[in-house]
Amino acid sequence: MAVSVKTITETEKEEKSSAQKQPLYHVIILNDEDHTIEYVVEMLQAVVGLSAGDALARTLEADGTGSSIVRTCALEEAEMKRDSIHAYGPDWRLPHSRGSVAALVEPAAS
């Protein structure tokens, strides 16, 4: 009968690895009437790095449901993406657009 025995070094490595895993956070955009679909798609491609198809899907989801998760990542990156979305500016296509798309960061479910 073969017995598997882990050395202390292997166990310590596994514990360090699991301790280094950071909790994940969602970057969520909120729907509004101050930005065109084209603007949101362009912004998601430029800021979040989504493909055109994925950006359109997330935009249509936000349009239909009120919000959409556009990225899930570590907190620091999520906050940077949210801040970059906020810094993207108003939609030049709409004269009444005064600012960027609203975005927030929330913890992802474990």
C-alpha cells in the first residue's frame, strides 16, 4: 500500500499560496440616459480592455438591467478601473452629458 506523505515544506508552500490569494472585487457600471451605447462600448474597450463584442454585451446588459459587471479582479486594480471610467469624461455625442458613466466596486461573492 502506497502512502502519500507531504513534507513540511510542501505544506508551508500551500499555506503561503492560499494566504497570498487576494479577495476579488467586481467593477460595475450603472445605466443612465446621459451616454450613448457607442460611447459606453468605446469606453469599455479603452479603459477595461474588453473586445468590441464583450463591450457591447456588457453595455446592453447595463441598458436592460440597470448595471453590468465589467471586470472582476483584485481591489487595487478594481479601484483603478473604476477611477479610469470616472475620468473618461462626458459623451461628446450628447449635449446634456455632463460627466462619465457611474461605476462602483463591490466585493465578489466567494
